[in-house]
Amino acid sequence: MKVTLEKVQNEDEEEAIIRAVEMTEEIKSARELLENNCRSIPVSETSGESGSGTVMLGTDKIYYTESVDKRTYVYTKEKCYETKYRLYELEELLNSNFLRCSKSLIINIRKIRSVKSEINGRMVAVMLNGEQTVISRSYVKELKKKLGV
Amino acid sequence: MSKIKIIFSQTLMISTAILFGLGVQAFFYMLYGNGDRISWQWFIPLSIIVTAFLCSVPTLLLLDEAESSKNFTIRQILHFLCVLAVLSLCGWLFDWYDSVSSYLFVLVMYVIIYVFVCVATYWLAKNDEIKINDALDGVRDEE
């Protein structure tokens, strides 16, 4: 898609017009990103309730994403969703608040309550909702770098 | 590739540790007035590097990240015993000790260095934990 940037004098004049043949998921995401300063990804609920179709989930709601048996799950404070994205795709899609912390897990740094080191060099991250995830030894260095430690 | 890197860095560290042990031994010889007895054969430096490399190989036992802490403790004990076996065998092959007392000295040095490395690693990890938790305070979302 052709993207044009036109400079304006003040914030009141700022406007984004998207000219498209149809509304796609990507355009929806772009719109939400511009409107809320937050990217969204299409996910579907895993609860199995009838009528649970695809919904857009703001990435700021995500606690962590996990890949299990070639399926990718997205966890929020209380819910679990499934997404069509593979973990490596999410890694590119998600912003700098997210960190790959093992081969099958991407974690939202802003949702970590605390970390605890283990005897084997790994760290356990306690999330704001009380869930615990493991940060592999090789990714602890990356976490420190990201936090400027 | 990363495993080769680990083995290489471990070889360097263990070589340094053995040289340290040798240095301490020489220091005690000198303290007790036996400084003139200190002499090393031509193959000693090479034997240190070979031993260090063989001692670094059991490190592969500790690299499985999927293991639980309990299993890791078992692996750590296995690692300790493997390295001790390699050290004892190499010491015997390279003629590092001429009596039971000199073997005991090597043994004590090994235990001291092993415990020191474990404690230092634990301390560094705890230090990282504190620093990371402090940094997280600044970026954490409101619940």
C-alpha cells in the first residue's frame, strides 16, 4: 500500500485517511494503532463457547504468548485466546515491551510483578495476575539489556 | 555453536583455576622453606590445558534448560563427581602428585574452587534478580 506523509503545522490538523478496497485485519490493526496508540491482533477465544468468533485484542492487554503443539496461545489477565500468528511472527509484530524468554514463550515485560532466580540459572517471572513463567538462562541477558540493567 | 563457546570459555576458566592452585601450592612450598624444590616438567602447561578441556566437557550436563531445580541438583552432583574423576585421572596420568598428601591437596583445592564458583554464581544471579526487580518497578503497568 502506498503511504504518504504530509506535514502539518499543529496537532489539530493531524489526520490519517486510509483508502482501501475493503477492510482487512491489517487495516483494522492500523486503524486501532492510530486511534489508541496500541496495536491489536486478531484472536479467537479458546473457551469453546458457542459464537466465540475472532476478536481484536489490544497488545497492551497481553501478558504472554505461548506456542504449544504448533498452536499459539495469547494470555491476558484472565483469559486465554488462540491466534493464527506463529510465535516468530508475533515477535516481529509486538512492540519493544515484549521479550522472547524461551523457545516457546514471549512475555510482556510491563506485566511482570517480579522475577526470582533459580539454582539452574533460569528465572521465574511472576506476572501481575499471579501466573508464573520461566525465563530461560540464555534470555536473562536479553531481559537485562532491555531493562538497561 | 554456543555449546562450543561455553566449552572454550570453561577450558580457559578451569586452566586459570588450576594455575591458581599450582601457584598456591608453590607459595606454601616457599613458605615452608622448600622453594628450591619447585620444578615443573615440560608437559605440565599442556597437561593443564588438556585437563581443563576434559573437565569442561561435563558442563554439557548442566545445559539442559528444561530441567527442574531438583533434577538440576542431581546433575550438579553428577557434574561434581565427573570433574573430580577427570581431575584425579589426569593428575595420575600427568604425574601431578607423588604422594597421598599431595593428592589430598589437589582434592581440597578442587572442592574449594568448586564451592567458590557455585557460591559466586548464586550471588551473581541474586544480584541480577535485585537489579531486574528494581528496573521492573519503573516500567510495570498498573494492575
